[in-house]
Amino acid sequence: MHSLHERTTNSARGSHIRHTQFAQRNESAKAAETRLKTASTPPAWGHERQPVHMVAVDILRWPGMNQAFLFSLFVTNLLAYLVIVVGKRRPVDRQATWGEAMFGSAYVFFVIFLAFGVVPHQWIDHADKELGWRKDKLIFGPFNILKPQEFGGPFPFTLSYEALRDVVVLVIHGIYIGVFIYLFVWWQKRGAVKPVALPSSTYGRPLVKKG
């Protein structure tokens, strides 16, 4: 009889322990699920527009100096400059062969691809991942002169670092458009001799030596 009572007590105690452990696991799972939902829920509009009062990063230190962006910029400028070097060494009256024309067109296409594809992409990737120039980081400027009216400042517009990033992309495109127009015009006009103006008399006629 005593042994039966002991077994019943132990069984009840074991059931209580198992029930307590199950309840604890249930609470832990619910807490983890709540944390996951909170982390995956996007912030409200009011929280998303919180201003940032500091510069995203010190551009004179890493990661401000990005190796991929600087390397692509250096290679593009070097290849563009080589066009002038070759143009000065190549005779103006020399006809291009079929192979030279194919190589020149491929070379120009590659430089254009670097200028308008790789360099802007590396800048955007650098600004997003390393500089942290996101839409929620606002520009207040020195002495808050660019602080938007939305946050009690004098400036009528809201400027973000993302907009500044896109402005830099436009500047890169504008610079390389000007560079390629200059190179095309220079290549076509290389070797051209400007006519020398002859001295004229008081009547407006050119002076010609006799004999």
C-alpha cells in the first residue's frame, strides 16, 4: 500500500514537472515569435523620418576612401587620357585598318562602359553600404541652414543623404559626357592647321610682296 502511494506521488510530481517545463517552453516560443514580429515590422512614418544631426561618416578615413570606387575612377581616367597620347603619336593622314577600327571601337565602348556603368555603380554601392547615405538621414548643413521646416528649421525642402548621393551620380555623368565630347572633337580636328591671316592695307586689301 505504501509503495503504491509512493508511485502515485512520484507520478504526480513528474507530471507537474513536465507540465511546468512545457509551459516554460511555450512562453519562450511566444516571446521569440513576438521579438521576430517586432523586428520584421517596418517602422511607422513618424519614426522613419527622424532626423540625423551628424555627418554620415568622416570621408577622409576608411570607409570614406573606397578602393573599388577610386580604382575604377583612376582606370577610366587613365584609359581616356591614353586616347590623347595615341592621337598625338599617330599620323593624321594614316588610314585605319579593319583590325585597328575594330580594336578602337571596342576600346571606346569599354571606356564608356566604365565611365557610365562601373564608376557610378561603385559610388552608389559605396554610399549605401559604407557611408550610410540613406533616405532617413537628413542634411541639416552648417549652423542648421538646411534644416527643413518640418523639423523647425528655415529651409523649405527636406534634403536627405540619398538625394546627395544621386546628385553625385549626375555630376559624374555630366563630367564624363563633357570629357567624351571633347575627345571626339579633338580626335577629328587633330593636325588641323589654322590659316594665317595676311596683313592688310589701310584699304582693307591684303598686302602681297612684288617679285
